[in-house]
Amino acid sequence: MKSSMYSSKIAEPYAQALMGLAQQQNLTEAFGEDLRSILALLKESLDLAAALSSPVVKDEDKKSVLRSVMGEGGNGYLINFLMLLVDKRRIIFLEAICEQYLVLFRQFTNTVLAEVTSALKLTDAQKDQVKEKVKQLTGAQSVELVTKIDGDILGGIVIKVGSQVFDSSLRGQLRRVGLSLGTTL
């Protein structure tokens, strides 16, 4: 789906409207979980993203796909919102709207998004330690982790919160030693 400055400008009012509805209905958390799932599905299934953004696919078919994605127990308000996006020809911005809603949700709940890169997959205990450390560093009430594995960092982890980067990777430590010695690694 589209992710650009243009789509962000279109996505923002829709995400704000959805957040307003979620707050009125006390569904901010439920919408957040559903939109995280939709976002993950869009990123995993390029066919789904292509079908939703295709002008060739009929609106009724898009609605049918979205209803099946949401399932029988899907929230009626959220399903109606998705149907509205199809009717208004804004469904192509679904990914950007989901992302923007999650930004608003994090602000609403004083949650920070931490992108964690490690050489190996983190255990649940390690993830909990990282969350606690990020809470201490940022003063946030809670932390949402996005984890990636990158063998090039050799060991340790790199945590990115907004524009701040906390690099305790072996590669980063070697680079700092190299800089202090006047060489580059």
C-alpha cells in the first residue's frame, strides 16, 4: 500500500476520526490490537495489499475480503470504518491509516515504540529487560517492541526509540574503539 507524505496527509484525519470513535466507545486498546493485526497482514500478504489498492477489484469484493479478514467476531465499528474507506476510495491508504492510529494510540497511552535489533532472537525475559530499560530511559508508561535480527551486529543489541539510538552491539563497540584509536572498522 502507499506510504508517502501524501498518504500521511490523507491518513491522519481518518486515523484521528477513528481514535475519536475508539475513545467514545472505550475501544482504543481493541482497535489498536485489530489494526496491528491488519498491518501485519498487509505486510505479510502482498496479494491482499494489491487487491485492496487495485482499481480493477470491485468494491464489493474488497468489502468481502475485509469482512473475512476481520472475522465473525470483528468489531462492528471498525468493520463499518473499513467499509467507509472502500466507499470513499481511501482503502489504498489503509496501511498509512493503521500506522497513524498506532502513533496516536501510543501518545494516548504514553507508550513508546522501541525498535530492537539483535544478533539472535531475544527471549521473553530479555524482551522484558529491554522494555524496563527503555521505560527508565524515556519515562514512558509502557513500551511496544519491534524486534529484528541482524547477524552483522555480532552480539549485543541496538535499541532505537524515535531519533535516539542506544547501541550496545559488539559491532558498535568495535567501531567506537576503532574511532578512539584513529582507525575505522
